[in-house]
Amino acid sequence: MKQLNTFGRYLKKKYKVKVSKIPLGISGFTCPNIDGKVARGGCTFCQNDSFSPNLEHNKGKFFLNLDSPSNPLLAKQLAQLDHQIKTTQKYQRQNYGTQKFIVYFQAFTNTYAPFETLKTLYDKALTYPDVVGLSIGTRSDSVTDETLEYLALLSQKYEIWIEYGIQSIYDETLQKINRGHDAKSVETMIAKTKALGLNVCGHLIFGLPGETQEMMLQSAKTSYEWGIDSVKYHPLYVVKNTLLANDYLLGKFEPISRQLYLDTLTKAIQMKPDTISIQRVTAGIDDDTLLAPQWCGLGRNAMQIYIYEALKEVGFVY
């Protein structure tokens, strides 16, 4: 049996202690695919709250004024950051024995804001005890050279990761999901990010509309060739109040089955270079917003059991 190169093992080997991510949901961040700069409505599957456990669920959500070099709501954002980091650090120390942390700017597009706002938030996150770095979720069309160069400067002292949503390498698929950019945009930004010495994690979604297993695996293979350092695999699931939900309810979209997802995932992992670490092998949601497939609502532990068993069958220990 071959042990997989997981992100946790990579961090443990480097820092000699348990390192965990602190996922942040800072109100005020939006996305160029939502606010109209690129498109409106976001990706067809997007209900961003479902990926962001710390995002405030209230009617008073606000977004950054991208036309202004200053952010008058920065004080509220810093207060949210402070609360989320301190609360999560305490929980992870007590329940998982975590000794060091990476702050994960997760919700929405976390480089899509005035540079001074980003710099203030990034710098503040790095001041907390035992924080060794940042992981920043973003899109390929939302990162300026100024931001990348600053992150490269931080990487001389800290563990800095940029997480790009690749999803698929097929432009026709990206158009179907209203992604707002093409695959070349992602390839170009990964190359630029890597050239500055930054670590890149790529997100891949299996089960996108109209894609065959061959297409899903080609997206994985090409992403590996683009030079990503780590990967997250996700099944596409349908949640309420999304454009994808409309297609599902009209019978225009059939979600990926658990069997096909497991087969695609194991094949993608088998072709993955050993040097690329794995950060996630599935995703789901356990509340009443999930429409389909039902197996994505089984809970993380139950889903991982199925995945671990499938990996064992092809010779891997997760």
C-alpha cells in the first residue's frame, strides 16, 4: 500500500507539529463574477456560504467599494478576523492538538479588493501567535501584480499559498457554468504565481454539466502539468437558490453519482505526480439547502469512509 502525499503530512514534515487551517469568512469580499465587472449571478453552482462556515449569515451583508482606495468598513472586517482566528485557534488546540496555524481566506474572492485593504488584512492575520502562513482563495482574473509581488515578499518568511479555482480546462464547460474567464487565464496566472516562488493549490470539480469522465481526468492531468503544488477535488452538488438548481429541477442537469465520483477521483489520484499534495478529496453540505446528489449530504466522515475504501482498492492509504 502506498501512502498518499496529503497536505497535512507535508505540513507535519515541514513544521514537526500538527498544523491546521483557520477558514475565514470576512464580510465585504465579493467576486467580479457577481458584482458585474465580469458577469452577474456568479457561477451557476455558487452559493458561497456553503463553502464558508465562518461567513456571517445575516441580512446586513456588505461588499467592498472597489472604486475607492480605502475601505470604511475595514474596522468591522478586522474585528471579524480577530474573532474568527481566536475562536478557531482555541477550538483546534483543544480538540485536535494543533500547535501551528495557516489562516485561510476562504469566502468569495480574497484578492479582489484595494491593495491597502488586502495588505492590512493579510498583515494582521500573520500577527497572531503560532500563525505560520496564509492560504488565499481567489480567481485567475482577480489578482493584481502588486498583490502577487507583496505575497511573494511575505513568502520569504511565511508559508504562503494561492488557491485558484481551475474547475475545468474546457472553455465550453466554463461558459456553461458562467465562470467568467477561460482556461488560458488560469494557466497564465498559475505560471505567473509560480514564477514568483509562491505555492499554488488548484481546485477541480468533477461532475460539471456535460462533462464525461475522460474530460474530468484530462482537466486533472492538464492541471498537474501546469505546475500546481497541491490539489483539491470536489464533486459538484446542487444547492437551493442557484442557477444550477433551476436546471436540476427542470431535468436539465444530472448530478454525478457516488460511484462515478469515486472512480474518477481514484483515477485522477493514480495519475497525479507524487510531488503534488492533496488537500481535499470531497465536499458536501449537511443542511436542507442540498438538493442533490443525496450522497453529498452524508457528512464528511461517512463520505471519507467510502473514499478511503476506494483508494485502498487501488493501493493507496489516505
